Amino acid sequence: MNSDMTTDTQVMGEHPLVSVLVPVYNVAPWLPRCLDSICAQTYRNLEILCVNDGSTDNSAEILAEYAGRDARIKVFYQENGGLSAARNTALKHASGEWIAGVDSDDYIAEDIIEEAMACTGPDVDMVAYGVQCVWENDECAPKEFERFTPATVVPMSVEQAGRMHVCFWNKLWRHSVIKEHDILFPHGLVHEDDAFFYQFAPYARKVALCSAVGYHYLQRQGSIVRSGQSKLETSARYVRVMHYVAEQYAARGINPAESPWFRLFVSRVYADRYHVLSPEERPALTVQFYQMLEELHLLPGWIKDYRFRCMVPVRGWRRWFLSRYLNTELWRICGVPVWEVEYRNGRPVQQRFMLLRFIGWNLKALLRLFSGRANA
């Protein structure tokens, strides 16, 4: 264990309190490293809120031992309710001006909270910092997952949000925004980070992009993101999360049909899922999204059903053409501009022309043309 653990909390007016949320469920092999990395932070004014979500291994004993060594650690126990329930419990007890998250199988660099807090300001409501993927048993070399270079503070626009990952744990979140708008994680749903991000983002004034890479994201078998569900099942879970976010928007007086944030959410998820699915699976994905938009009454009257029915498996070069260009169709519906830009590490690296923007209503005729050429 870290020898620098302290038994008293340093409270200084110029160093606002940061509440670190740590959900814990059956992570005994990795939990000590996680807690050591938080307790060793050079930024000392922390409260560390650990929620034991019904663990059946010896995670509870580890938490009790660490809480006895460091008075900043507070441990809460509850029956297993999932990651969202554990984070919501920690949020309920948080008293810090800023909220940070660390999943209990990950760990952080000892100066990352200090680096992130140095980027805060009176109109900054979110601070994002870099992430490095690490593998269990060092089976692969560490790899950067996200990095912001150079460090900057920018308005929290839809365009800026589209360049960022939605992860909860590589950010500082202003607690007053969370409390004012009663933002919670969706109980019983996975992909809860997306739900939290898209509830918070519309109310954030500015986001600070910290150039430090300080979050170490463990890739291991048995984690929630590697739970073994099929890719289409994953897509269905995203659809349920989007239902949740649309309901939360409506409850706050935001019309999802007119919200650029909800359009961004739908288009990003659709593009991501379309990319990972096989051509045979993509029509089912389109059906899922079409049904969701229809159930939420979000389909504008000028959208025709055939735009979705056109996405069917085909052979040869026509398959290449359709798979390359028809996947942009829902993005166009959601208001994405003619040029689609792919971002890596916050920088544009590739631009693709939205061909179907100009094909428009002649799509049926174009497909008939392809069919006629094939039969000639």
C-alpha cells in the first residue's frame, strides 16, 4: 500500500473539494492498485466515495482496510444494482465542488487531478483529460485512447462534443450543474456514460481540454464492455439508453426532435454501430433505429420509409457502394453537414463527401439504374 496515505483531509479555500466516485463490484485483484493511485494524488483535497455494490469476493475487506488508513475514504454498501446504481449512490453522498470518477479496475496517474484542476475556471463546467489503454498481464503495450493537444478551453458546442469520447471517468464535472438539473445515471441500463454525457452537455458552458494523459483504462475479460453480448444486442441496449435520454430531455422541457444534442447522440451511435456490423446485420440495425425514432415521434414528415428499406444485402461492387454511402443516410436525416469529418485525438484526420446529400430523392432511380446495368 502507498506509504503516503493520510488520516486527515486537507481543506484549503483555494483548492476546492473533489469528490472521486469509485463503484466496486468483485474487483479484488485490481482494487488495491486503484485505491493506491487515488490516495497518492498530489491534489490532496479529495473525498473518495467507494460504493460496494454487493460484491461477493473480498472487495469489502479491502475497502474497510483502506478506509481505516485514509480518512478521506468513505465506504457505502448496497445490494447489487449495477454500475449506474452504484454511481448514483456515490453522487447522492458527494459534497465536492467537482466530481471525478475512477472505475475500480482502472487507475490514475498521481498528478492527474492536480493537472485537471489547474484547467478549471469560473465558466468551465467540464474538464477532459487523456486516456491510455492498458492490458491485463501486460499482454499488449499501452496505447493512447484519447489525448488533447494542445490544452485549451473552448465553448461546449455540439461540434466540440462530437470530437470527444463520452466516458464519465476521464473528466471532472461541475457538481452544481449535476444538482441543478438532477442528472443521474440510468438505473438498470448499460452505456450509462452516454446517458450522463448527453444530459450534462447541453448545460455546460465551456470545456477545458487537458493535455495530460492520466487515466489508465484496463482492458480485461469479464468487464462490462466485454460481457459477450452480440453486436446487435449492443445496438438494442444503446436504443434503450436513447429512449431514456429522450425522456429526460422531455422532462426538462427540451424537445428531442429539435435538440441538436439528441441528434448528435443518435447519429454518433448509428455511425459507430453501422461501422462494426457486417453488411448482413446492418438492415436490422436500421430497423432498430427507425422504430426508435418512430416511437419517440421524432421522424419529420419529409422522411420516406424507402430510405431505410433500401439498406439490404447486395453482392459485388454494389455492396461496396451501398455499404460505403448508405450508412450516411441517417446522419443526413439528423442534420450532419455535407462533409463528414472523422476526428482522432480531437483533430480532423479525414473528410468524406456526403454523396447522398445530392442524390436525395433520386435514390430509387439510382438503384434501378444499378439493377438495369447488372441485367444488361
